[in-house]
Amino acid sequence: MKLWLVLCLALIWVELHNGACQQLKRRKDAGESRVRPGGRRVKRPLKPKEGGAKGQSLLTQVLDKGRFLRLGPSTALPPGRSVELRCKGSSIGWSYPAYLDAYSDSRLSVKHSDKYSQLLLTAPSAADTGPYSCWVIVCDGTECEKDHDRSYVSYIYFTDKDNLFVPSAIHFEIVYLRPDRPAVVPCRVTDPQAKVSLHREVPPEELNANETLVTYDPTKGFVLQNPSPEHQGVFYCKAVARGTPQISNKFHLLYVEVPVSPPFVSLEAFPGSVRGGDDINVTCTVLGEPEVDVSFLWFYPGQDHHRPVRVHTSWRLVNRGKGHVTRQSQSVLTVEDMETIDFGEYMCKTKNPQGETIVATNISNISP
Ligand SMILES: *[C@@H]1O[C@H](CO)[C@@H](O)[C@H](O)[C@H]1NC(C)=O
Ligand SMILES: *[C@@H]1O[C@H](CO)[C@@H](O)[C@H](O)[C@H]1NC(C)=O
Ligand SMILES: *[C@@H]1O[C@H](CO)[C@@H](O)[C@H](O)[C@H]1NC(C)=O
């Protein structure tokens, strides 16, 4: 297996939704001539108003005997049979479910010609269910961008009666509930006609989809409009089309109530009082949102003297009563066998996407 693929498989557990793998793959492909969707492509002279009439989708499916089917907002197709999509225009970008980038790109190919661009997906399966989109790229000199007025999407369901739920690599997924935004339990289906319900495991109960608070969207899953601590727990979805009901993977819903802000930091030295020859641990702790990364930078008295120290950084999720979950990120700086140069100010600088916070403490020698 290629290294980037192995990396992706590992990363996908952590960053399923932010497209990290696509970026990784794109960087890797940067040297190749193949055009990746979303990436900048080679400029071509712009022909304005090419393609169909305004408002009509330029995204079509090629059927047998050279017939074309203009794709609407959603389409249901049988799995197994290769799919060819075309988009009219000389300069076209594509996007497709992230899953295809991460796992099995050899089944997917994109080719461009002067008049249209073609996306070919061989042996599609339930897992390929998702939005397929193409758009016209317009260029002004060297700057190219997506023409949002000529962007078309069709959500394709690969309806598989053995896989009513779109398979996922994550068997036990964490869904964070926040008071200020809707939460999604991502049990998508491969058959838009399936009847889907949401169930709590313990105590066993069904969460009713009602128009205001909990809705089901087959392209997303269950959407909880106003998540609250009462929605926490382990859930699964159940789908019925024809035949026996099927059960989805499990979802752990966790309630999070941490304001988005620069890191909230505390700094502690252990032991509290030291003398020459002692060992010391200085611990810098940040509490924050579960998915937000925090970085640490240390400044300490022996730094200019290249004093060897050890730094150990880690994080874990902490349940802070009433089921509120925060991420505790920690960096521990260890100095062994304290010397004169080691006494003084220890400073921990922490950073998250919202800003940075610096804390400091003075360590003095209790027996000079
Ligand atoms: C919708 O469901 C929620 C949670 O199950 C419930 O509290 C609420 O009363 C329901 N609303 C309506 C209009 O049925
Ligand atoms: C510092 O932390 C390490 C790792 O947790 C531990 O093994 C060591 O005993 C600690 N030292 C002191 C002085 O607390
Ligand atoms: C540590 O000591 C220095 C020098 O006395 C002082 O300037 C600094 O403000 C102190 N820092 C803290 C965090 O108390």
C-alpha cells in the first residue's frame, strides 16, 4: 500500500469531515498532469456562455447506445454497473464523495476533452453514495475560479438492498452536540424510500423524528436542531425498505459546552518547592473543545544554555460532570537534577485557531 494511503486510513479516524486526506492526495498528485477536482487546472481560453441554456443542468449520465440522461438533484442507480457522467464545457471541475479519494481511486477516472469532461466510476457500491458535482471553470488571466452559476450537482444513491446504510469505516462514531448549532447523526441511506428511525441503546427508546426538533434527511442523516444534554448517549439508526430492517453503526452523542476562545490554560510545577539536585515537572494544561488542536511552546531559564529537558505532550477527552465533555491537552516539561541555571521563570505559550495564551511561573531555590 502506498504510504499516503496508509496515512489517510489512519487520519480518517480523526478527521473524517475536513478533507485532510483529499489535500494529502492532491499534494501527492501535484506533480502529475491529471486534474483533481477542486484544484487549479491548466488554463484554457474562456469561451463565454458555452453549453446548455441557463439554469439547465450540464451534468448528464451516459446511457447505453449513446443516449444521455440529464441528472436532477438526486438519482438512484443500481450498484455494480459502471457509471459515466459527463459535463459539457472545455474547462470543467469535479467533486465526488471524499470516500473515493481516500480508498479506491483506481475505480474513478476523470478525462477532459475540448467539448466535455467525463467522470467514470467502475464497480460502484453502496459506499459510493453521495453528491457528484461538476462546474465550469472561468479564467481571467492566470486566475481561475469556479463559476457558481454554472455548478451542477446530483446526489447519487447506489441502492443496495443488502446495504441500506451507506457503509462507513468508523464503527463507533462520536457526534458532538453543541448548544449553538444543529448536530447530525450521519446514518445516510442508499435508498431514498427507506423508512429510518433513530434509537437510543440504553434505555432502549426511539427518538421521534418530528418536524421541529429532529428531522431525517437521507443525504445527511438525523439532524437535531437544538441539541441538549438529554440527547446524549449511544444511538443507532434502523432502516426498513422491503424485507428485514437493518441496523446502522453506533453513534456516541456527547454534549459539549465550551466557548470558542483562545486556550484556557493553567500551569503547575511539581513538586511545589525544589532545591538543587531535585527533579521537577512543570505541567501546562489546556481545556477546550474536543476537536480543536492546541500547540505548546516552552521558554525556560536553561534554554540559552542548551540545557537538556524532556517535553511530553498529550491530550484526552474528559467528562466534566453532567456529561459535558472537554478536551484536556497537556504538555509536561521535565527537568532532572536542577542546577542554578534552572531556577527562574518557566513560560508556556499555547495556541489554538482562536488565539494564544501565555502563562508563567517562577521556580526558586528553597535552599540557596
Ligand atoms: C419533538 O420531539 C422532542 C424530543 O423527542 C419532544 O420533546 C417535542 O415535544 C416534540 N415536538 C413535537 C411538536 O412533537
Ligand atoms: C514527573 O512526571 C513523570 C511522568 O509522569 C514521573 O514519572 C515523575 O516521577 C515525575 N517527577 C516528579 C518530580 O514529580
Ligand atoms: C518571575 O520573576 C521575575 C523576576 O523577579 C519577574 O519579572 C516575573 O514577573 C515573575 N513572573 C511571575 C509569573 O511571577
